[in-house]
Amino acid sequence: MTGGGNTTEITYFILLGFSDFPRILAVLFAVFLLIYILTLTWNLGLIILIRMDSHLHTPMYFFLSNLSFIDVCYVTSTAPKMLSNFFQEQQTITFVGCAVQYFVFSTMGLSESCLMTAMAYDRYTAICNPLLYSSVMSPTLCIQMVLGSYLAALSASISQLCAMFQLHFCGLNVINHFFCDMPQLLVLSCTDTLFVNLLTAILTMIFGIINAFIIMISYGFIVMSIMKITSAKGRSKAFNTCASHLTAVSLFYTSGIFVYLSSSSGGSSSFDRFASVFYTVVIPMLNPLIYSLRNKEIKDALKRLPKKTWYC
């Protein structure tokens, strides 16, 4: 902390993390480390598999490989710091480090929201306009949609970062969480947070409500198209085509809404922190499983992999 007149400017924060559970810290560390390793392994493995197998060079798997990349960056923005803090007596993070962590976390989270919407449009086109699918979902459009997701999220996160640097922290510097999140930072600020709250509300509406609304509309048309299919086998196949994405979207939005509604006041109970672990660490681990377990194309690609490795 640096002093100036009668105020003390905060230059670092103390992340309490899970220090209020001293008896099970070792267990928590082992569980979170395992989840982090599995998340990296499964997501990077999926990216490599999609890259290596030409049969998976389709729009759906192009989006899926980007989703895996986002999940790797997303979980890495919080997990390493959380894990290292288990062994530190003073669990501190500098203000700049806090800002960088939130910037990466926010950028990846917002990118995932936009990418989920792009994937919903891909499923809508595949089921509602199958004959035009190849021409509509061209490589150019797919790249534009992915780049658009990243750029939109980047611009939103930069605006939040600029707003964050306008805040001053001169009181308590203790964050009752395992990473720097905006609700907890706003509570610690000793300056007016009206603008930041307004900006957060606008971005939530754009990236949360509007994206979710577009996804719901897409699935509304998808359901209507599926109901028009006469054969039960055809309906089942069409539903299985989008079931994985629908599951991933449901987990992403329901957990995100629950966590941010419960922590909107800036408080962070033990339950909120464990719920945040599910949102920030567990879901990125589950995504590759959701998209792979019942996916015949992924299973076939895995069977072809040993042959390609042998020939190489």
C-alpha cells in the first residue's frame, strides 16, 4: 500500500480463496489440480485430434476447436493462481495482476458466449436448411464468426479494464474469493462505481441476454423443423445433432446466471466460491466430454488416429 495524505492507496489485494477450510486444503488442492490437468489434456487433445483428422474439418468442429482453445485460456486465467495460493501464507495479487487476470477471464468468457451463439446458428443451418448448409456455412463465414466473437469480447473487456483503472481502492484490500472478479472489486472501491455498474449491466445485456435470446430463437426453429420429420429415427438423429451443444449452453448460462446473481452484492459465501469453481474450472473440463462421448465422428477419428501415428 502507498500512502498519500489521509488516504492509503491499495497496490495489492489479498485473495482469501479457501483458507477458511484449513482441514481439507490438501484435498481441495488435489481435486482442483486433477480437474485442471484433465481440462488441459482433454481440450488440447480435442484440438489436436480435429487438426489431424481431415474428416473433422467441418464448420462444427472448427467452432468446437475454438471452444476448446477458449476453455484452456479461460481456466488458465484463474486455476494456476488459485492452486499456487494453497501453499502461500500471504495469498496476495498485485492490482495490475488482478486487472490482467480479470481481463483474460472476461475476454474468454464473453468470447465463449458469442461462440455458443455462432454454434447455435451452425446447428440451425444444418437442420433447417441442410441442402444449403455447405454454401451458407462457408469457411470464410466461419472464420468471420469466430474472429467476430474474439473481437467483440476483446473490445468489451478493454472497456471494462479502462473502467477498472479509473477506480481507486483505499480501504480494505481483502477479496473473499479465489480470483479477481468485478463484483468483489466494486465493493472494495472507495470511488463512485455507478459508471462501472452501468457498463457491466450493458455488457451483460449484450453478451448474456441477447446471445441467449438468439440461441433460444435458433432452437425454436430447430424444434419446429425436427417435429416435421416423419420418421422417429430421423427425429432422433436430428436431435442428437444439437443435443451436445444444447447441454453445454444450458450449463454455461445457468451456472453463470446463478453465480453472478448470488454474488452481485459483492459478497462471496463459501457456497458461492464452490459454485464459482464449477463455473470457472469444472465446465471447461466437461465441454470436451459433452461433445465427444456420444459423438460417432469423434470416436471414428480416435480409431483412425493409431493408423496415422503408425504411418507417420
